[in-house]
Amino acid sequence: MITGIPEELATACGFAGMALCVFAYGYTTAFTGKTREPNPFVQHGANLAGALLLVISLLVDTNPASLALESLWSAIAFVGLVRAIMAKGKNA
């Protein structure tokens, strides 16, 4: 255990994070072949929140490979959000 987070809370964070990541994937997939694009704030925001919750879980039950994966997933989602904000600023 790296942090003082209780095991039960870490497990809850892990399940919530997993649900958010699956939601984000399903949300994006639902737009495949449609004329509309998915809202990037929903897509990347859910991915970022989910990945960060999984990181919290992994700080308690450490798995280095999964921790690295979720850290990279967080970074990718963060970049996606920044790009969405920049694109919105150009369109405003």
C-alpha cells in the first residue's frame, strides 16, 4: 500500500473508474457511422476521470504495469481535453 486510502474506498474507486472508461468507449462507439461526432468533453472527460480513479485504486493495490497504463491513459485523455478546449476557442 502506497497511500493511507482504505482498501474498500480503493476498490470502489477502481470499479467507478472502470465503469467510466467503459462508458467513454461505448459512448464513442455509439457514434460510429453517424453524421454527428461524439462530444469530446464527455469522451475525454469520462476517460480522464476513469483513469484517475483507477490510478487511485492502483496506488493501494499496486500493479506497476497497470499503473503505467492508467497514467498514460490519463495523459492521453488530458491532451484530448486540451485539444477540445483549444478547438472550441477557435470556433467561438
